[in-house]
Amino acid sequence: MKAKVREAISAVEDFFKTFCGAMPYFHVSDGIGNEKQNKDIFEGKFHGYIRLGCHPDHVALEKQLIEMEGGAVGRVCSDGMGAVIKAIEPTLSYFMRKKNLKKARVIIIRTLYGGSDDAGVYLDESLLYNVEVKFLYSTDPNLLKNLRKAITKNTVLIFFENPGNPTLPFVDAKGIVKVARSTQAKPKVACDNTFGTGFVHPFEWGVDIIVNSGTKYIAGASSWSLGFITLSKGFYAEHPDCWKEMFRWSCIHGGTLGPFEAFMTHTFSMADFPERIRQHSRNALVIARMLERHPLVERVIYPGLDSYEYKKNFKSHVKPIDGEMYYGGMIYFYIKGASEERTNKFLFYLNNNTSIPNKASLAGDVSSIESAYSLSHKGLSAEDKAKIGITPNSVRFSTGLEPPIGVYQELSEALYATE
Ligand SMILES: Cc1ncc(COP(=O)(O)O)c(C=O)c1O
């Protein structure tokens, strides 16, 4: 049987070389390796068993995503939370062993995705880990000072998002890296770049690890889930064994990306990805500017607005692409005087009467909206919500690819209809 498979492979090899303009889809879960390839398996070099992350469609996608972020090595997995946890856990384990630490500290900077926030709380609470998590706040005007104070000798990792989910603060990430490197503990810095996919480049700030929920902008169209981890060239060169540990943990953990999803992403999603990202951003800028003038809107947060509180950080961290600045597809806004009930009425009016669904995930082609207060960030305490600006009258809008004026008109219609 094995020989027959080999014959079949060699029969199509010439065909691939001479005919295929694009990579075909490999609907297989395993391959055949020689002795050397089997040894190489933990280096990610062997196109072997699918969970070991070396499926050809995984490798093709990883190549594109590593290049997008300017990383050294990377891995795709089944979803964004998989990427978050598979990056954090082995990094903690690697440095705890290397530094002979009994207990490690992780610093997590809120504002961040509710699931990642919960992962931080779990790491702190779980009896499986000897980890304490210290939460800081991106909205803290003394963030860098407080970060320096929070970095104890056993601090191993700092984790943040830029812009943060949901209220879009933009921290001085270069400052965070500088503070981290100037301490004795020299913790590594990891950034979730989901909100900044394609136009924000954290490795340029000195960040060591990037994770991304590709379920959102990378896959696009809200059709499948995907996660991605990549390491910076500097970090990988200095700590190749940390990558080996991540790779190994990922193989043990499972949560493999389906090969079809990998194929669809590298062949279709990535083809129009650069243009999609630009369009999300261009549309969002139009909508944010119009919302800012709406009589029923109290305040709009969007990095492209003059009123954006973190303008200075954004400008010093994000570069234009081909001469044009992009600010992303996410908008956060506050409805004048609205209670939680009225805000939910507004969301359900949109959901039931317009093309804008009320859902927690980000937009693909179609714009979407949600209340961070009662949905995506419901798990935070009232005090923490208030600290990062999540109020009952606020909503997170994720801009899709539709003509923006029509989308704004639907938002406006719903604001008046539920006044
Ligand atoms: C910033 C961010 N990180 C991570 C995740 C988790 O991604 P997934 O749902 O693909 O697990 C999300 C999900 O919304 C997110 O917004």
C-alpha cells in the first residue's frame, strides 16, 4: 500500500512542476517521512502528520503570515485563543526553567479581548501553574512608571494589544519594550495584533512575540477560525529553544488548523487581504467622522480622528502604507444619555431591521456591532469596565467592506428609531 502511495506521488510530481500555477490543496492528514525528516519533526521541517503542524497548506500559510509580520518562525493553529495560550504557556515554562524560578509573574495590560483577559485570570487562579498575573491599565497616564514598578525579578512576560479591544487605546509600546529591557528581569514582550492586522507592525517596536486571531481579518468573510503565532528574528536568534518548546507544546496541545481552512486562507484570503484591510480602514474613517457629528452620539473613539486621545502614540508607532495612513476597521462610540436597556434596543433594532448584525466577532465583509458592556467584556468587574471606558451607553462597531455612507445611514436610522 505504501509503495502505491509513493508511485502516485512521483506520478504527479512532474505534473506539479510543469502545470500548476497555484499550489493545489492537499486533503491529507499525514505524510511519509524518511529517517532524517522524522528527526527534524520538532523543527517544523517535515511535511508529516497534520497535528505536528507540517501540513503543506499550513507551511504555505505560515510563510505568508511570517512575512506579513516580519517574523522569523511561526505557527498556525485552530483559533486565536489557541495562539494566545500556546504562545504564553511555553514561554513561561521556558524562562522559569532557564532562570530557575519557582513562580513567574506575567504582566497583562488591559484593555484586551475578554477571552485573553480571562486567560490571564485563569493563569493566576489555576493550581496547575505557579504564575501570578498583574493587571495594568492602558488608560493609566503613568503606565510606564507603574510598569517599571510591577516588573519584579520573576517577571517573565508582558502581554498587551495595540489598539486595545474594545475601547482602542494605543499604548507607548516602544516605551514598554524599553522599560522591559532596562530591568534586571528583562521580561519578553508579546502583542496580540488582531486589531492591527496588516497595518500595525509590532516587531518594528522591538516586541518579541506576536499572536493573531486570524478568524477576523486574515481569514476574512467570517467563515472559519484561525490563529497564528510568530517570533521576532531577534528573539528567535537568542532563544531558539523557546521556539522548540512552543512547537512541542503546540504539538501536544492539538487545536490544529484544518487543512482546508489553511488552503482557503493562503490561496484566497491572503490574495485580497492587503486591499481588504485598506478598505476596512478607509470605510471606518468615513463612518467615524460622520458619527462624530451625529446629534445623538456623545463621543467617538477612532485612531484616525483628530480627537483621538492616543494620537501621539499612534503616529509614532504606525507608518503609512504607500503614502496613505490606515487606522483600522474598529470604532468605539457612546450614545448620548443611553441606559444599558436603550443601548441594547439600538443594537437589536440594527440586528432586526438593517444589514448590521449584533455580534461579538469582528466584521468580515459585513459590518457588525456589539455592546462590550453586556457581551464581549461582560466578565470584567464594573470597576475594571469603568477604568477602560466600557460604559452601558457605549458600543463597539466593526467596519465591513460595504459602501460606508449606507452603513452610516443605517446606524443613524437606528439611533433615531430607539431614541
Ligand atoms: C484581539 C483578539 N484576540 C484574540 C481573540 C480570540 O480569537 P478566536 O475567537 O479566534 O479564538 C479575539 C476574538 O475576538 C480578539 O478580538
